Amino acid sequence: MKKYIFITPEGSTFSPNGNEIENMQVIGIVEDVMDENEAYKKLLMENDWIIDSEFNVAEFICYEIN
């Protein structure tokens, strides 16, 4: 079985001095799947907040990790 991490270019964070920084953000990690398509489906099924937060899921970047 494989493990995948999903990141998005959408979003920002704040630096320690309070400045807003645009960055890539980790959306989630999915384990115990056969391929990227299964990982994507599992990610969305197990995390309703992704759709509720109005992320553009088409912009997600997926990498297989160990």
C-alpha cells in the first residue's frame, strides 16, 4: 500500500512578526491506498472541511511519500 501527501498553493500564514506570507500548505496525508486517484478520493471523503473551506481541489499537488 502507498502513502501520499497533498499540498495546495492556496492560502497564507503569519510570520512571527505578524507579516502575512503566501506559501504552500499541507492539506493532508493519506495512507493505505493503491494509487493517487484512490488517495484523492479518500482525502476528500475523510475531510469534509476541505470542501467547506472552498479550497480549489483542482490545484492540489500530490506526491507519493514513504
